[in-house]
Amino acid sequence: MTHGRADATVTPWDAAMGSRMPESRLMSWLWGPLSSLGLGCALATLAVDQAHKWWMLAVYRIQDRGRVALTPFFDLVYVQNKGVSYGLLPLDSRHGQWLLAAFAVLAVLAMGVWLARGISSRLVALSVGLIMGGAAGNAIDRVMLEGVADFFSFHAFGFYWYVFNIADAAIVAGVCGLLYDSLGLSRNRAAKSL
């Protein structure tokens, strides 16, 4: 049963069930109008993050240098984060790192479906792409390094903010973009309802 398409193939499942999901409907689950923008941003974020981590660990060898002061308020330092944000929920075992990486992969896949199905704003597509790329970069660290490699440390007046990396910065920028879009749409809807 081809449902009017001469080029459609009928799988054994289709023959048994008597139906076939239209390819356009299947593609809408996997690819939307802004998928290329969001996924391109995710891939660029992932590439920059992983290249930077490789350079810091393999070329610059930050792990052998200790804390390197660049300015009075900014240092480079190597910290291996085995937990989630801010080092919360530390999972020191290899299995724990794989669990956190698997969760990140599921989150990236869910955001990919959201990108294909429900995003009509370029800002939201870029923001989701930043989050996807950052999450994927940190997931790779968990599998390859048994923890996320963090390098950037801001501090002032004896207070040290958490140590982060490019992937973390991309995730934060993506969340800020989503919040900005959300607040902007809420204001526009409120103004239209008056």
C-alpha cells in the first residue's frame, strides 16, 4: 500500500499494519525550517569547545602549570569537574560519568526534536544550538576524561567564582537567549491583549 506515491516503498511493517507514515510527517520530527541554523551553531560550539580543551591539555599543558594569572581578576587553571553545575552531585566513578553523559545525550536529542518541531525564531534556534553544543562538549569530556575539563576562573576581593569552560559559557548564553526570547514574547502578547 503506497498511499498514492509510486516511489514509496512498502516495508513488512507497513504491509502488516496497513499504513505508512508520510515521509514529510517523519521529516518534520527530524528536520524543521531552522534545524540547519541550530545544528550548525551546535556543531560550531562543539568544535570550538573541543579544540580549546585539546589545546589547553595537550599543547599548553595547563594541568602541569597550576594556576596561571592572566589579569588581577582572571586566571587559567585546570579543574576536573565530576559533578553537574558548580560541582554539585559529584559522581566520581566511571559509571557515574557515563550516566551523566547519557543524560546529556538524551537532552541533546530532545532539544534536536524541539528544534525540528517547535522553533520558529532564529534567536531560539541559535540559543538551543548553543545549549546542544555545550552539552555535547561536556558529555564528550565525561566519556574521554572521566570528568569535565574546566579552565576559566574569575575572582575579585578574595571571592572565586566557579571554574568553567567554553561549553559552560555557551550553555549560559543559550539559556540567556531563551529567557530573552521568552520575556520578549510575553511582553508582546501582553501589549497585544490591551
